[in-house]
Amino acid sequence: MSFAASRLAQVKPSASASVSQAAKEAKARGVDVIDLGLGEPDFDTPGHIKEAAHQAALRGETKYPPTNGTLTMRQAVVDKLRRENDLDFALDEVIVSNGAKQVLFNAFMATLEPGDEVLLCAPYFGQYKDIVTILDGVPVPLICPQEAGFRLMPEQQSKAIAPKTRWILLNQPSNPSGAVYSDDEIKALGAVLADHERVLILSDEIYEHILFDDRVFRSFVAVCPDLQNRTLTVNGVSKAYAMTGWRIGYGAGPKDLIVAMTKVQSQISSGACSIAQAAAAALNGPQEDVRRFCAAFERRRDLVVERVAHIPGLTLEAPGGAFYGLIGCADLIGAKTPDGDTITDDTDVTAYLLKAARVAAVPGSAYDLSPFFRISTAASEEVLNTAMDRIAAAVADLEGIHP
Ligand code: PLP
């Protein structure tokens, strides 16, 4: 007997969580697996943030917070958006939720009618599709190939917009590709959207601080201010401040949308944890740790790009941001493993790497773009070097790699 409602039938468990689960099971069997599956910084939350949580608990901030977020946290978001992103939002245009993920859920639940379409730029964070699907929306992947730098082209976007299109979701720096857009590229996308008033824009900026090669981050609304009245800017503290477990994300957008999202949130969770909000308000505090994390991710990015360049059969162009490497493995398709199995797709590649290299990675199919696999660089340089040694050896053991 199945307990699950029919709406769950199309939603698969998160691919990166499944990979990590497989890695954990192998570890429990005594196999020495390097897990490069999960998208979680390996750093600890900075001390001053923990201290802010401690002090909030001691002050007695232990009651139900306002559903849309504490005044302190919403003010911190308003100040952050002004200081770092050159954006003007009022306190009632901000919502604080249990992670950016809940902001996304609130937004789609508040706005999607059954059958409404949401345009996603593939490769994309797999949960976008699942959230839209669970809410009876229709995810529409727009394939952004490696040749386009994994970026959406304005002509492609223009062709994809249909009468049922309700949202377009943009994410940069991108998980999983690390793609970033120039101001001109964002403007060109914005110019297309200006002609489609029914389409709402969701700009997921959660990796804004993990940006390499001296790039400066520009928020979508800062580049396209005319679209502020139908853009939801989504961000959070998970990635920049190594705070994945605190579950704080936020959204800034038109007041009516925020009110509708708050209505959803009041039924789901009554809002985010008061203590975690007090800690996250430290996003206006010292930023040295954020810069330190970013510098470490950049060194690791360089290391992985350099190592992949010396592995025949694999390709990786330097990602501009985020902490992943989306590694091309087209040349491995059709190759034979030492056990005599044929590699038919990127899921076979990651299964082979888990077995032969003892490295857990996520197949590109999880992001709707194949044949690739994603490794996370949320591991020390030593661990990454060992993982790359193992991957190189496992790939060298394959027969019939097609260059
Ligand atoms: N958006 C993207 C692109 C992500 O990669 C993630 C987490 O992996 C999230 C949103 C969700 O982050 P949070 O921890 O704030 O829910």
C-alpha cells in the first residue's frame, strides 16, 4: 500500500542527496569514499554569528517570531540589499524563510495555477523542477549548452515564452555550472522580459559572494530596475556564511507578492527560527570570513580545472563562481569498464566513479544536462587532489574512450 499522494509521483528524491546517501552507505561498509556530492561549504559558521545566536537565546528571543521575519532580520536584509546590491526595498517587501528553498516554495505556491509554466535554465538546481512539479506547475527546461557558457541566450528566451509562462528563473553564479552573466547579457534578457508583462522573474543570487577572477556581482534588479515590480530576488546565508544548518533564506520583491508568500509561510512553518534569524542578521557584520571562504573556493577551482585538463576524456572550463565543477564526460560514453560493462550515460559514469575511484559525484541528468557530472569543491585541497588522483586512475582504466 502506498501512503504517498499522487502529486508526489513525479518527484524523485534529490539526486545530490541520493549520491550522498550512497556514499554514506559505502562509508558505513568501511569503504573510504570521498563525497563530492553535496553542495555545502566545509567551513564552520563564523564565531561572531554563533555568538549572536547565543546572545539572542540569553535575551529570551525564544517566542514565535513574526511570520514574515523579525524586524531586526528584515532590516538587516534591507540594509544588505542597499549596501551590497544598490537596491531599495521597504521592510514589507522582504520575507525571511527557512532557507532560500522555502522562499522558492512560498513563491511558487503563492502564484502558480495548475499548468502554469516555469522556465528553467538547464543545467539548474534540481529542486527548482521538483518544487514546481509538486505545486502542479510545469517546469520547462531551456537547454543552455557548454558552447554558450551554460548561459541563456535572449533569442532562446524569447522563443520559449508562451501564454502559459508565469515565471522565468535565473540563477547566477549558477549551481551547477558556475556560469555568470555580464551586465550586457542580463540587460538583453531583461529587454525581452520587458515585453511580457505576465512573466514574473525569480533571480536566485545565493552564490553571489562566491565569485572569482575579481568579478563584481550585480543583482538582476540593479541591472534591470524597470523589472523590480515583478522580480523576486532570492538569497540566503547558507552558502556565503557557511550556515546551511541554520536554515535562513530571504526574498525581496513587490509587496503583494510578499504578502501572498507570507500567507503560505504562515501555514507551513509560522516563519523561521527566531534564534537563527538573530544569527543571520549578522550578515551586516564583519565580512572577512566570506572573503576567506571565497579565496579558498577560488584556489580549489583552479586546482580542479588544472587537474581535469590532464585527464584525457574529461573537460572543464573554469567556472566563474559557486563551488562546483560541472565536468564534461562525453568522451567516456561507449567506453568499457574493467568489469566489461559499457558506460551508456552520465549516471553510469558516476556509478563507475563511486565504485572504481571511491568518489561520489552527481550525474548531469540531475540538472537536465548530459553528459556531465558535478563535483563540489567544498573539500580541502588535499582531499580534492586525492579525489582527482583517483578519478584520473579510474578514467585511465576505461577502454575505448572517444576523443
Ligand atoms: N538555490 C540554489 C541555486 C542552491 O544551490 C541552493 C542549495 O543548494 C538553494 C537555493 C537553497 O539554499 P538554502 O540552504 O538557503 O535553502
